[in-house]
Amino acid sequence: MVQPVAVTDPEDPRIEPYRAVRERDLVGREHRFVAEGEVVLRVLLRQERFAVESLLLAENRLEGLSDCLAALPSHVPVYTAGRAVMDAIVGFPIHRGILAIARREPLPSPDDLLSGLPEDALVLGLIGLANHDNVGGIFRNAAAFGADAVLLDDATCDPLYRKAIRVSVGGALLVPFTRAGTGQALVEALRRAGFEILALSPSGREPLGQVRRRGRTALLLGAEGPGLPASVLAETRTVTIPMSGGFDSLNVATTSGIALYELTRRESADSC
Amino acid sequence: MVQPVAVTDPEDPRIEPYRAVRERDLVGREHRFVAEGEVVLRVLLRQERFAVESLLLAENRLEGLSDCLAALPSHVPVYTAGRAVMDAIVGFPIHRGILAIARREPLPSPDDLLSGLPEDALVLGLIGLANHDNVGGIFRNAAAFGADAVLLDDATCDPLYRKAIRVSVGGALLVPFTRAGTGQALVEALRRAGFEILALSPSGREPLGQVRRRGRTALLLGAEGPGLPASVLAETRTVTIPMSGGFDSLNVATTSGIALYELTRRESADSC
């Protein structure tokens, strides 16, 4: 069982990666990311893709996490601090009192990621999604409905940003993802790997409920407002979610949930 | 066309309702609410339930809203201020530069609200939802899929809180709602009005996709984590959203979107 190391000096060099968390997360970290809160920590500890480097826990959270600490590899240091020291280290009040630093892995090429997927794989493609809440929400839904992978264009924000992981309740640590360049490059990578590509759009031609999955299927989502680029819509099957309210389009994370529900529901119904 | 009144003193008594917006919203206002941002303002101005009392606009937003101002009743004052004065009035940086004060209406009794609904009405019942993002997201979905009304138990937060309205992109101003007391009282009001009551729960007995709507239907949603009270689940048809990922349950706003999609989709399919 790992013995927690008490930290009393916010300048202690051992907890350097936890300093000024918010600012450093916003500029992006090369090789690490920060996980926050108990739910996310438990997902982090039970997955194998990302190695945990250390934990920083408020003293009053130790007891509730004793099972996690017991299972932790002995080389992973666990730091603990009083609430005031922890807030001073991090740079803002860290209400959850639970932080972890983990190591990013190099992202595979889209071709490598896609070629390893099953013949009935369901993949999401995110184009221009710059909002961490939405990206986190989409990863949560992707994990819930068992999507096989997520491709991100260059303009889509980092799923391993602290807030995105938190909103995903850890889904961002579970669903494989990679960068695929421009939206156009993302579409081409899917096509090379034999995916049928569905583009969700308020102006889509087919209602979602009439779509049948045949083999590998990808679902493209664009930002609220601008939506998917016209060039992408022009060369894909466009799909829409029928709405009776005559009101604004849906939030993109909710849209992903509805589409994943429909496409995985239909699959189970067909196999009856 | 209403002539904007320039405000240069943050202490100007005419803009009193805009002072310390955040703090006063959190304690709750008796007779008014605050709407924020262009999208919400446009919804506010085209609905008739809530009367607009005044607008406060940053000078640089006037031009883009000239069509709104042209359509505004002449008794509604429009105040305008430079960004610094506006921030000083409101108490924090108000990036959108657009605020409105509107009047709340007395809430009808649940019986009055429900009795006026059509024979195929679809109503949401929210029990214990204390998160403004979730309540806002649910109202957005309710508006998108044309739900007829929303009932709230005492523990569910205010849909007319500024942030909830914003997340709802104005849906909270469009879908009729009222308070119904405890969760139990909410269920009883639905029953008196002849509603079939579906309770969404990860442990629900029927998969959502197999539910057929017959007449008036209500969909109950509880908070993530605790879920709906056991007493409510014991006396209603419990429904679940099948998920293949073996992962955490869905966000409750996403859940509402999926359920509304399924229940309104099926209705249109049946009527073919």
C-alpha cells in the first residue's frame, strides 16, 4: 500500500506539475494531463492506456479512496495536503480535493486507429468543436453507447483537457481517439478505411430513424451555429433529427446521444 | 422606434434592477427575471407570456439589434452604456453586452396547467434537479421536440434563473411550466389529469424503444446519482435506455433528449 507523503509547502518541488493548473491546462501540456475528482480518478485507475504519474489528495479525501490507494502501483507517489495548501498549489479552490497527473500517449495515425477496428465499428468524427463541455459530453455518450473510436479535426479541442475529462465522467480516457488533420482529411481517412459516412445536420436529407447501419459507420458532428462545412455535407449522406417543436437545433452533445442511441438501438433490434 | 437612453453613472437609479445581477439571481427574485444574450433576447421578444420591463445594452450591440428595438413597445425603456459602466452596474464582465428584465407571471396550479393540454399531450416531470445546466438543457430539448409542459417538484431549480434560460437558448421562456410540490404530489397531479406516467431510470423494466404512447404521456426525470425516489419508481412504468458501453449512466439532459426523440418519433411513425 502506497504511503501518502504530506506536503506542507506550496513551493515543494515534488508537486510542481500541480502548480497553476488552470493556466497551464489552457496553454496545453505536451506530455501530461490532469484528472480531477473521484469519478474520473476511478476511471483513470482502472484503464491501461494512460499511466498515472502521481496523485495529490486533500487530507480529508484519503479515507474514502483507501481502496484506490491499495491498488496503486508502488512507484506512483501520493501527495496529500491540507485544503489551504492544496488551493495554494493549484491556484484556485479545488473543491473536489482530488487531482492526478497522468501521461499522454502518442496519438496513432487515423489509418492505424481505424484499420484495427471491427467490421461493424461505429466511429464519431468531430469537426470544429471548440467547446470543452460539448467534447466532454460527446465522449461520455460515446463511452455509454460503446462507440469504437473518435476522430478529431485540428479545430476540435483537447478531450484530455481537465474540464473535458470531467464532463465526460472519464469517457475521454476510455474511448480511443486521434487527430485527423482538416475536416476533409478526416473524411478521407474514414473513406480509406471503408466507413460509410453519415453527416448530422439540421438540413440533412434522411431522417435519422430511417438510417440502417451496414458495416463500418461513421457519424460526423459539427459545431452548433456553423455546423459541418458545406464541402463535407456535399460528399456524405446527410442525416437529420426530426423535431416537432419548430425551435432551435439541439445541443451537439445531445445530438450525439440521440444519434448513438438510434444507431446502436437499431443494430440490436436487427439482430433479433 | 424606442430611443435608447445613455447611462453613464453606474448608480443611476433607473437601472437598479440590473445591479449585482449574479447575487440577486442566486437568492431569487420575486417578480422579475433576467434574460441575457442575443439569442435569448430574441426569443423573449417574440413570446407573449412574459412582459419585458426594460433592456440594458452595450453601446456596440445597438446596431445589430435595431430590428428588435424597432419592434419593441414604446413604453419599454432601452438603456445603453459603455462596457465599463455596464460591467460596474452588473458586477461582473458581461461579455454578451445584452440584458433584459422581464416580469414573472404567477404559476398556475398543476391541475389548471394539465387540464388545458391536448389529449395526446407529452409532459416532462422533473424531480430533484438542482443543476441549472441540466434544467436549461431539458427545457431546450422540450422546446425542440414540442413537449407541451414541464412540471417541477420543489427541489428542482428555477428555469427562469439567468443561466438556465441561457442554456435553454430561450426554451425556458416557451415551454409552459409550473411547480407541483413534492415528487409525490407531482405524480398525483399527473394521474388526476389522466396521464400515463413513464419514469426513466437506469434500472427501468421496459426498454425505451418498446414503449408506445397512448394518450397523455408524462416522462419523469430524476437527478444523476440519486435518480428518482424509490416510492415514485414503485408506482410508475419504469423505462430504461439500453446502452452497450457498460459505462456510467447518461447526463440527465441528454437522457431527456433521447426520450423525447424516441417518443415523438414513434408517434409520427404510428400515424403514417
